[in-house]
Amino acid sequence: MEQLGLTRRVDYGIISNRHGLGVLAGEMPESSDLVCVLGRVGADERAHIALATGRQLRFDLRLQLGLVGVTPGDGCARSSTPPGDYGGNLDIRYLGVGSALLLPVQVPDAGLYLGDPHFAQGNGEVALTALEAPLRADLRVTVLSDRDARRLAQVLASPWAQTSTHAILVGLGGTLDEAMRDGVRRALAYVCEVTGADRASALAFLSAAADFEVSQAVNGVVGVHCLLRTSDLR
């Protein structure tokens, strides 16, 4: 699925920390109240958070859809919160306009679902949510059925993505350690498949040239993504 265009529908969004969730669960929020922070888009096209002191925190917008998935292969109803090998709530901040997310189709006539629009999200999404706000999305959905695409989908058995500069591999797990190991395995499989490298050489390459980052640590299933410069793989 290619993201051709994302347009803001309003000039504000909400970041929330609630229900004893987030990376600092049990520590924040400091009360049982729902904590929502309003972010507004200023004339400078940056988000502004007003503080009680009169100052403002400012940060750049980075429009994206946090959630894109296909029908899971087991046919079971799923919560929209945790991601899986079918995609879902991946919350990878780089999947904005110009990116393409590739999802392995697991059942005939699979459905596609999407949502969770963000004006901005940091790696980790530590409070619980990003700057959540409505977007208008212009998307292109293509079914890739050629031999190479089928082979790579079989090898990875998980979502992956492309931008103009990087391939992005995804690791998921119940803990950050598990997600990291899963991400390294997926990236290792990708490098071996597209370059013909042996596993030892591919792992050495990842150790020196790849960037592993925490996508989100708040969705029940934790996500890590690996950034591989496509120029390094030519």
C-alpha cells in the first residue's frame, strides 16, 4: 500500500496518557484521571503545546497512518491495539507520504483496514498515543503476485516497508528483547535474500550499517524496526 498524500483536516490533535498504560504505567499518569494534552498547529506549520508557565513546546509535524493491516490468517477476531504478522497497529513513524507498506496476504479475498492517523509520533510512543488527529488519505493498493514478491513474502512472513531511501524491516514481541531479536532475524533474512550474502556476512553488515529503533513500546505487542539504506544493498 502506497501513501500518495496525507492532508490535515483540522489544526489540533490530542496526546493522551490514560488507563494506567504507557511506558511509565504505574508511575504516570500520577492520578486516575485521563490526561490529554492538546497540541495545536501554528502558523509555522509546527505543533505547539502550551505550558502553564506561558512557554510552549514545539515540534515538527510528520503525518502518518499508525495502523494498516490485512485480514489475519487464523480467521479470529482481533483487537486493533496489538500489531501482528498481518500488520495492524505498527506505529512506524516513517510510513508517511512516499512510503510503501508491504503486507503478506494470508487468506483469499483478504480485507485491508487502516486508521490511527497521526500528526506526529516519536519512536517509542511512550505516553501511549502520538499526536492523534484526523487526516485525509490518498492511497494506492496493489496486489503483487510476481515470483520475486511471493518469494520475499514467504521468506519474511511479516510486514516490511520501503521509502525513497530505506528498506524497513519489522520485529515484534512481548518484550523489547523479543522484538529486537525478531527484527534482527527479519532483517537478516531480507539481506540474505536480496544480496545473496551468507548469514554471517549479513549479520556483520547489520551490526555495522543498520539502525534498529523502537517503533512503539505501548501496544501490548512491542515493535522494533530496522532501517536499511537501499544504496548499501545495490
